[in-house]
Amino acid sequence: MSPRSAFWKWAVLGAVAAGLMLGAQTGAMGGALGLLQVGETSALRPFVESQLGEIPLAPGPGHDGQIFYAIGADLEGRVVPGMLDHGAYRYRRILYPLIASGFGLLEGRPLLLGMIVVTVVSTAIATGMVAALSRRLERSDWLALVVLLNPGVWLSIRLLTSDVLALALMVVALATVQFSRRWSASAFAASVLAKDVYLTTPAGLASDGPRRRWLLAAAPLVALIAWMTWLTWTMGDGFTGRGNLALPFTGIWEGSANWGDLDGDEWLYLGFALASVAAGLVYSAIGSGWLRWSILAWSLLGVVSSNWVWDFGNNAARAFAPIVVLIALSARVSAISVPSEAEPDALAS
């Protein structure tokens, strides 16, 4: 099967899988509006209800879908930042609400529909591009299952967060790195604007290669710094880490105090995250694949993440979902060249 055929086959499967998950979640949450999981005690509840009317509510503060909705409805940050903890930090992940809102043209139910469409399309692209890249690397296209069977991806779909968009753009960047540094660097920059920690992948890739690979990390870094500077100017505190980093293993140790209260699903997500970080550390120690240093960087990020990440399995699973994807694409492939001129279609057969 050619890379192009593999892409379309698995992209369709990815879209169907995402649609089915969202359909099941819609039923479980009392309707499509429940997908936002607006919390009963959320500061965003009045704002969201002013646009959507009466909506199904989630217990407590709710989840991140409501935050991305609110940002999409207030891209200029006139009202919403003051309702958020660390408003500028939340606005750092601007690409998902920006695209979902049609660059500010949509609000209300059309904005929610935009979030659903971006999520489904992102899942399709991530799945299809992993399959296509696997075929180019002379591997089985069934490696696309590292996306479809990834608990972190499931959570991003169900919670309507930016993780799956960031993952899709990361895989696009990896698939084009052989053919065009400019396209790859641009895709990495977009990935970082979807979720800032995805800078980890191009930074690791650039650290182990010819000098020309530094563009892969420089472009997303410049884009992120420029956006964070703008957020600092307009909202303040655009460079905050929001307490997400700690001394090595401290976050895991402190988070473990919460684990006794987790339910079965949370244990699945937590186990996946812990296994992913451990597998990444082992692979980067004994492997020699082309993504070895990116895998190491993601795994070390897990080691130094605070209990804000490790308290609950759903946070950790989404945060470290890329590790298994990178391991799958890296194993048994020693190197990927980065030509300076040729730029053929990344999915050409």
C-alpha cells in the first residue's frame, strides 16, 4: 500500500472513531452542549450560559472544553481572562479556539460545532499521517493504532481540548521533515501554538542532527516567544509556568497521595502515562532511532512535571500521549535526512 492510500484509509478510520467517541460522549453528557463540561462551580458558567442558554453541567469546576469555548468566543481577551486561573497561560494555546471559531466569526452553537469539527479532522490527520509516515519508513501502516488506541487521544476527543490538534500538527511536521524544512518548521510552530509543550519534539529533533535542523526548533520557539510576549503585554504574566514543573520525581511522589481516591478509568489513564514516561526513558537509553532525543525530552518532562499534572490520570495521559507515537515511529529507523532544497509532496507514492 502506498503512503497516500494508507493516509486516506486511516484518516477515514480516525474520523469515524472520533465521531463515535463524541457521539457516545454526547449521550453520556445529556446532549451536545454537555461536551463542553461546564462546571457547576465554574467561573465561566455565566459567560457560557449567556451564549448557549441552559446547558448540562458537570460536577465541580468542570473540564477544559469550557475554557477553549470561552477563549474562542473572546479571542481578544476582553472578558474571559479575568474569569480564568492564569488567563494568559490559557490563551497561550490559542490555535484550537482560533480555528474552531473561524478566526472569531463564530460563537454559540456554531463555535461548539467548530470545536467538534476541528477535533474530528485533527484525529483523522494524526491517524492518517502516522500511517503514511510508517509506510514511508517501510513499516506497517497498522502503527496508526498508536493514535486510535491512545488513551490520551481518547481524552482529548471526549473533553474537546487542543491536544489532538497539537499531535496532528506534530506528526505532519515529522512527515514533512525529509522534504521541506520550511513546511516542517511551520507545522511545528503551529503545533506549539496549539499546545506549548509540543516544542519538546522539535527541540529534541534539532539537538541531534546537522546544523540546518535547528530551524525546526527555532521557528516554533520564535513563534511561541512572540505570542507569549504579546500576551504579557495585553494580559500580563504570559511566561508563567503555572506551577507545572518541579524537582525530578517530586510531582509523581506528591501526586501519588491522590491516587488512592482515583476510580478505574483514572487508573487506566494514570497507568498509561506512567508506562509511557518509563518506556520513553528506557528507549532513549538503549535505542538509537531518529526520534530518540525527542522521546528523551518528553520523558524528562514527565519526570519534572509537578503534581498539577500527576494528581489525576486524565491530565497525565493527555500530557504524555505523544511519547508512544514517537517511539512507534522511531523504533528500528536509525536516521532521517533533512535535505535543503527538494520539497516533493510528503504523501506522494
